[in-house]
Amino acid sequence: MLPAYLPNNCAVLFGKGRPLDLGKSFRDHRRILGDGKTFRGTIFGTLAGIFVGTGQNMIAPKFGLPSFGDGTELISVLVALSFGAMLGDIVASFFKRRMDLERGESLFLVDQLDFVFGSWILLLLLAPSWFHLNFTPMMIITVLIITPILHRLTNIVGYKIKAKKEPW
Ligand code: CTP
Ligand code: MG
């Protein structure tokens, strides 16, 4: 899951500048996505996920760990995990704005798991056999329990080091 976890943290550190929705709103004056989803954050976040995944893949055999595959499968898996995570977060922001929640306002469980579902959905589309091989039902349940806890802890750290405006 690391290539899906890292993009969000990296987006927090590098995300500034032009927002993905170019500052535009719908006719009800609610922003399409909001200022919290930027080009820089999305691009650097995705690249960070692919980078760490490539590193993991190189050391995996030494530790007897499962790999992300090779060739096109490796690319599909890493793109799905990292870009899928960013996409899930973007889609969640779209719905948060429709629910009249301002940028940064919390939406319980959606904030904590949007990127997990984004990466899994893209994995199912791009590398379904890898998904089924590696994400057993037990693994899925474990990720769904552990991720909100990790998400909360990293955001508290992000808040304390002043990288993030809210501790969630
Ligand atoms: N970020 C970014 N681009 C992204 C995702 C995140 O630039 N695609 C950066 C933004 O600076 C954002 C911060 O990371 O403020 C925290 O991300 P997140 O919590 O997802 O955004 P919020 O500001 O809480 O906005 P939203 O309510 O839309 O989730
Ligand atoms: Mg947020």
C-alpha cells in the first residue's frame, strides 16, 4: 500500500499553485474541487508513489517479499496505486464541495479511505489479476482497519510540523 499512501503526504508538502479546477465554480457558486487539489500536488504525489514502489520492487526479492511484477504489469500496478490514490482523493473533494463542505472540512471515513478505494478501483481496471493475487479478503480487511489509524497519525504529525492546516 505504500505507493498509495505516499502520494497524499507528498501532495501536502508540494501542493501549491494552480488548482486542478482552475478556480472555477458551478453555477451554485460551489467550487468544482477547491484549492486543496492542485496540479503540483497531484503530479508530485503520483511520481512519489511510483518512485517508492520502484524502490520497493528492487529490494523485495532480498526480503522474500511479493513484487509489483515487471514490464507493463509493474507500470500498471504502480500507476494504479499512486495515481488511483490521487484520483480517489480528487473525486472525494468533488463530492465534499457538492455537500457544501469547504476545503479542509472533514468528512469522516471518506477522508481516511478515499485514496484506498481510488487505488483499488484503478488496480481492478489496470491489473486485476495482480489485485486478486495480493489483496486477499483478509488483506482487504486489514488495510481498511489500519489505514484510518495511519492516516490520522500522519496528519497529526503533518499538523504539528505545520505542513498541514488541519490535524485530520
Ligand atoms: N494537495 C494538493 N493536490 C492534491 C491533493 C492534496 O495540492 N491532489 C495538497 C493541498 O495543499 C491540500 C493538502 O494537500 O490542502 C491536504 O490534502 P487534503 O486533505 O486532501 O485536502 P484538503 O485541503 O483537506 O481539501 P478537501 O476538503 O478538498 O479534501
Ligand atoms: Mg483534508
